[in-house]
Amino acid sequence: MQYAPLGHSELNVSRICLGTMTFGEQNTEAEAHDQLDCALSHGVNFIDAAEMYPVPCREETQGRTEQYIGTWIKKSGRRGDVILASKVAGPGMMPYLRDGPQLTADHIETALEASLERLQTDCIDLYQVHWPARNTNFFGKLGYESDPAESSTPIEETYACLAKAVEQGKIRYIGISNETPWGVMQYQSQARIHGWPGVVSVQNPYSLLNRTYEIGLAEVSHRENIGLLAYSPLGFGVLTGKYLEGKAPADARLTRYTYFDRYTSEVAVQATRAYVELARKNGYSPAQMALAFVNSQPFVASNIIGATSLQQLEEDIASIDLTLSDEVVEEIERLHSRQSNPCP
């Protein structure tokens, strides 16, 4: 396994991070514990969760992912061996959670205390804003229209609460997610004005099907020393090739939840087919080639993988040992130039 500091923090995170949003929906508690044990046995020390998990979001399962991680921490006694990340939900979804989550100080304080209790820890290493409170582009949204009636929580209020939690020792570092270059720099500006700890990470989508992070945000990562935590590096599993030719594997995410269609447009399928063929032609598994590409990017601090079986998990973790040949990288760039970012 490879390790590196997360942004300007003192956290040395594994290049592969275990994503856990299947815990409590597609994976049982016992399976979740097995995944955690397996990941650590392969050198993974970074675990990512969120108060809204598992996905898909339902009132009866909200918080179950953190609960499963918490019971594993209690059972294993290995809290000191992992860097634990979680997130507070932004507005617009989950009306059952705090009558609709907000990024106000009272909501963040309530959310943080609940996450600490479920995780059975007194401190979260990286606490992230899951998505912005303002009208902007995330979760694949294109175009932009201002909203004169917009009433969103100011970033300053959100940040002040997070900075206070750092002072209280409830979190160690602050991260943001599903953000734009403007949003990241607003956080950085507030940090400099008030002397607050700067954000150390941005968790945004990044994969062969969505390289939009390279436009604007990659420079922010470099100049501000903020690492990308790449999520959906396999495009909900699409880049494994298992859904090509109309296949619908039993219990696979897109088979069970057909409304997750972000990576299944016609142009995305065409691009996926080309990448899968390239991988197989060169003797790579499609999943490992896709993950190795993400692993190789200098602005990526950690690559968040998710799996529903130990076999998938081990294959994904093993991508850290794969270095793509120059010829394959050149061919990836050629394919990208033909079908750039089919899934923003």
C-alpha cells in the first residue's frame, strides 16, 4: 500500500480508501466487519462514511453504516489503526432527518454528536460537508442559473461551527465534498480571514467517465494543497464492464436501483465499452485499469473504493500495485478526446 499526507494535515492516508455506503443496505453487519478486517489486512487505513449512509437513503436505515463501523471499532479495538472520515448532510434531501438537514450551526452540532455516538468514538479524523447549501452544480448537474430567491446558509456560519468542533477536539480536520472551484476558494478565504484551519480535502467524483475535476479544481488542489478524495472511480461499477450488452447481474447496484442512471447514458455506454476493450486487450481487468488511472493522478490523495463482496474488494485494492504502460495511458487520452466526460 502507498501512503501520503492528506493535504496539509498530519494524516497519512492510504492511497486506497474504503467506502462504506453499502453497509446496512447491500451488506450486512457481519459482511461490513469482514470488509473492514480485509481492508486493514491489505494496508488500507482510511475509512469513509456519512450520516446519510447507506445508499439508497431511507429513513429506516439512516445512520446504519456508521453504526456498523462503530460496532466493528468496539469489537476489534482498532480505532487507533484507522483514519475515520464522515460527513454532515446538506439541504434538499432526507426530510426525515432533522426535518430536513441544513448546514447551520445547530444542525451540524446535532449531526456531529449523533455520528460520534454511532461510530463509538470521541473524535472523527476528517469531518466533511457532504454537499453545499447553495444553488450550484453537483451530482451531475449541468448549466447554471442564479436563483434570486435563494436562501442558503452562509459558508462562514458553516465553517465557524466546524472550526469550533476542531477546537473542542471532536474533529481533527475539515473537508468538503461535491464542491466547485468557487466554493473551495470561499472556504479558503474564510479560513484566512478568521484564522480557522483550512480544508484539507475535497471529495468529488473522478473516473475515466468523469474527469471534470481536472478543469479548475485540479489547480486548486495543487496551489492550495487540498487533496482529492475521488469517489465513484468505477462509475457505480459501470467501468467493470458488468452491465455491458444489457447485462443485469443479480444484486448489483444498478440492477437493484435502476434510478441510479448517471453513468448509463448511451454515450457513457459507448465510452465504457471502449475502455473495457482497451483493458482486456492489454491483459488488465477493466476495474483495475480504471482504478489504476485514478490512483496515478497527482492531485488524488486517496481513491475511495466500494464493494459488496470480499472478492471485489481485494481486486480493487490490488489496483494500487498496477502501473499502466505509457501506451495504455496514451490510448486512454485518445479515447477521452473522442468522448470527453460523458458523465459529469
